[in-house]
Amino acid sequence: MPQPLLYSAFVMDTASHILHGLWRQPDGGQVDFNSLELWTDLVKTLERGRFDVIFFADVHGVYGAPGESITRHVKAGLQIPSNDPAVILSALASHTEHLGLAITSSIVQDHPFSFARKMSTLDHASRGRIAWNIVTNGLSNGARNFGFESLTPHDERYAWAEEYMEVVYKLWEGSWDEGALLQDRVRGIHGDPTKVHRIDHVGRHYRVEGPHLVSPSPQRTPLLFQAGSSPAGMDFAARHGEAVFLMAPAPAFAAQAVAAIRERLAANGRRSDAIKFFQGLSFVIGSTEDEVARRDRALDEAIDYEAMITHLGGIMGIDLDVDALDRPIDSLTTEGARSLLDWVRAAVTDRVPTVRDIGLLASRSSRVSGTPEGIADQLTAWQAAGVDGINVINAVIPGSYVDFIEHLMPVLRRRGLAAQDYRPGSLRRKIFGHDRLADGHPGAAWRGAFGTAPGTVGA
Ligand SMILES: Cc1cc2nc3c(=O)[nH]c(=O)nc-3n(C[C@H](O)[C@H](O)[C@H](O)COP(=O)(O)O)c2cc1C
């Protein structure tokens, strides 16, 4: 029997996350993203289906190059409006017992002191089921929303993220020793002052005195997710990540990314199995090949390609001409999009590829279509490439997850590709067998780093 894969539901508190335009479908429940019940119902469904994690993507600004119009984004609901997932997480915790709760937060959008406090509070409230997807993202509007004149260059953002990590590790791992919270009613001593420490962090971006205001939560540091794909991003993932999200176009590409990050793990003195890799995939499930083909076509027809291309252009920082979807891409000369255009040219060989093909390919590259048995075969191929988990992209909420749970999970379980039940304990314990960061992890180095003398403030 193979090792069971892990399953994450990839969502965003918005109408149009990855597969754009599907909120227009009669069963596109994501249009009700403002309703808390959409999310509490979804987490209960996911837990009944034995999903491991719900993972919320997040942005802190609108996509687009400086000066680009936001008309298309607003019309398409392309990640605007978008709510703050951290705010609804405690409600989701109270409706579930086992499901991991992952949010994305960028180093730009929150000061590390308040972020560490918020995550510790959530980790307590969920009994240790919180995860953080660390992003350093390239949204120039996001940078300007937080008072920066322009976007910090790519590799400098990762250097900044290193300091951010140092601050939160000091707070989560170092500020409170084990056993500091006594709550001794007889002696009248709530906390042991010799075990609560200031961190006195002074760095390029932050000065944080401490102590951390929250006592140690079940995991202390939340389970750390990351999705860097550049060399600096992979270095960062190999230092800090415990799970890495991939969006590889085929298993062979996933194998390359896994090998590149594993090599870096060794260089960082971490075990080669210290990271779980999650591949993002969407699913079209049918009971016969004819039904699969019909559903595939229906999905192709329902997608908003203008929004797909606006989003892709936004991620790459270029303004693709979405007003001319049938324009041949041969006439495009954008330097920034060269690798994407080469990919489209290589994939479309029977005719002249157009701008629409960029969106079509992007919507299909991560799609797995088939009967439940056929899909299980394809997941076996992803697993053979080194993938430990699947990050399930939705077309509609909750329908995509209901279909997955009802039609696919029973087959995956029978074939050993999905676990029969949850393991007990915190999210990290369920996945790695222990509650706290592993010893070789850089965050663990801050344990006990701040001495034993009772602290003062402001001295
Ligand atoms: C599955 C997945 C989810 C991601 N989610 C977010 C997100 O929610 N917010 C965000 O700003 N960036 C997100 N990213 C972008 C990554 O954080 C990262 O910036 C990107 O993969 C490029 O890597 P690089 O920064 O090393 O170049 C995501 C990437 C992947 C593959």
C-alpha cells in the first residue's frame, strides 16, 4: 500500500480566487463569501470528508502594475472584495475538531509583534491547529497600502522576511520557558517571572522589546507553509518551511522542484523529510469518460478568460492585452512574459496561439480530469514525483469539495491514497508526530535563549 496523501482545500475569502468567472454559475456558492455560514458549513463538510487542512490565500492589495486600471479586477471580482481570513479563523476552529486552519499573511501586512500575538491566540483557540503560509509577495499596490513608495526588490523581500522570522521565533519560542504559566491558586502565583523574558530585538526593520503577551500555545510556532519558487524563495522554504506549495504543470516539474528544495534542506542541516510538498490541482470527476469530457467542456466554457489573463499578468507584473483575446501571441513582445509565452507556443502547435490560449492553458495545466479510478492513477504519478499532499483548487464552493469527498475519497481510501481517519493532537503532531518545531529547525534555536533573571520593561 502507498503512503496516504495529505489533502488541503485551497480557498480564499473572495468570489474569484484562481478559476475565474465561476461565481456566475448557479452553484457558485463562493459568491456568498461575506457570509460566515459559507465557511463554517464548508469546514464541517471538509472535516466529515477527512481533509487535513483548509488553506486560505490572501492579498493586501489589488494586482496590477502602477497606473494600471482596476476596472477589470472590480468587474470580475478578481480577489476584490477580499476579506481578512484571520478574522474568521476562530469561528472555523469552534466548528471543527481536527481540521488544520492555514492562513496566508505577508510580511508587509502585519507587524511581527501583533502577528505573533494573533497567531498564538488562534493556536490556543484551535488547540494547536493553526498554520501560516509565509509570503513576501510582489503586489506594488499592497506596498503602497502600507506606506511604502514602491515594492521592495524581490530578493531583498526575502532578506526582510528573514528578520521577520527571527522576531516571531524569539516571541513564540524564546520569550516564555516551559512551565512559566503556574496558575497556582494556593500560593497566588499566576506566572513564574523567572521564565518570562524580553526579547530585545533590534534589527534593520524592527525593534521589539517583548515579552510575548501570549503564553505558549500547543504548537508555539504555527505550522509553517511556504511557496517560493525562485532560488531565493527555495532557499527560504528550505530554511523555514515545513510544508511547501507547488503549482507544477506536470509531475516531472514537481520532481525537479522537490529535488531542488531537498538539496537545500541538507545544506541547512535539516532532515530530507522535514518538508511536506503539496501540489495544487483542480478536479473534473465523471462516472464515464463521456461524462468527464462533457464536464471538461462545460468548465472551459464557464471560465472568464479575461479575468484569468488579468490575474496572470498581475502576478507577473505585466499588462497583457485582454481586450484582444483572439490576438495571436506572436505579436506580443513583452520581455517579462517571455517564459510564459514560450510555454504557450510549445503547447499549441496545431494553429497560431492567441492571448486566450494563455488563460486556457493556465486553467487546464493544474486540472486532473477522469473517473475516480483514473484520477487515483494520476495522483499515484504525482506521488511518485515526490508529492506528499494535494492542494485542492475549487471551481465552485462547496460543490467541488462535496464531489471530491463523495466520489473520489472512497476510491482514494480503498487504494491507500487517503488515510482512514485523523490522528490525534495538534496539526504538527498529526503530520509530523510532534507538537513543536523539530530540533534542527532555525526557530528551535531560540528556545531558552533569553536567560533566567526576572525581566524588567524599558530598562
Ligand atoms: C499554491 C500557492 C499559493 C500561494 N498563495 C499566495 C497568497 O495567498 N498570497 C500571495 O501573495 N502569494 C501567494 N503565492 C505566491 C508565493 O508566495 C510566491 O511568491 C510565488 O510562488 C513566487 O515565488 P518567489 O516569490 O520565490 O518568486 C502562492 C503560491 C502558490 C504556489
